[in-house]
Amino acid sequence: MDIRELAQQDYDAFYALRDLAIDTSPEGFISTNVEDRPGRKALFTSLLSHPDSFILGAFEGFSLVGVVRFERYDRIKLHHKGAIKGMFVHPEMAGRGIGTLLLKTALDKISQIEGVLHVNLSVMAGNEAAISLYKKMGFEVYGVEKEAIQVNRKMLDLLLMSRKNN
């Protein structure tokens, strides 16, 4: 398993995996593929060029099988923190520790970014595997957004989690 930062040439693989993620786990993502597609190339390029943001990919051979991204907040009053977003492992690769490796690598990388004191993320209530992983990595729930998203007429709560950047 190779974990590395994604580069511009990984665009197609990244969005093929993201499309799969949103299609197979619609409750795990706030956006839909319909909303996501129009600005995705610009967003991808922007994330790659931001000095304190990144996308990590887990590769099995040449296949991208997992991703996680970190976005540092740009606003002056929020610049001391950032957020983990879009974490996903291909369903066929689940249970192999790829998510743990991706998150650990991301947190190690974030710990090297000067001035980032807190790392936030959100996860759907009921996603026990993800919640367990995040807690194992030191994240704590600090809030719940009730009925945060609606998927197929079902209202879902969002857990807000944070950890100090070590």
C-alpha cells in the first residue's frame, strides 16, 4: 500500500473514486454528484495549489483505493485550524486498515504545518466504523447538528468532532 499526495495527473482517478463514494454512500457526503461535477476541476486544482491543504491517496498498485483531504481555513480568525474532508475507502478494500493508514498519515502531515492547532471533521451519526476510527485517533464529539442532511427523505444527524493538533 502506497500513501502519497495526489497530483494533477490523479484527477480522473480521484473523481472516479469520489463518484463511487457518493453513489454507494450518499449519506456520507453532503454533496451529490450532480452538484459536485461542474466545479470539480477548479476545486481539485485549487486544493493542490494551496500551501497548507492536501489530498492523500492510498494506492494498491496503480489503483486509487482510498482518499482523505485536509483543508486549512484561510480566514485570519480561523487560520489556526482546518478540516478533514471526503474520507473514503473503496468498499472492496474495507477492513484492511486503509482508512487508519490514510488518517494517520494525514494527521502526521498536519502536525508539521505551523500554526494549525485544531483539526475538525464531521461524520454522520450512526457511521460507527468511522466514528470509532476518529475516536481512536483522538477526535472527540463537541456537537451534533440535528437533521443536518436529508437523503431519500430521511433526516440524518451530523456529529462534529475535533482534536488538538499534536
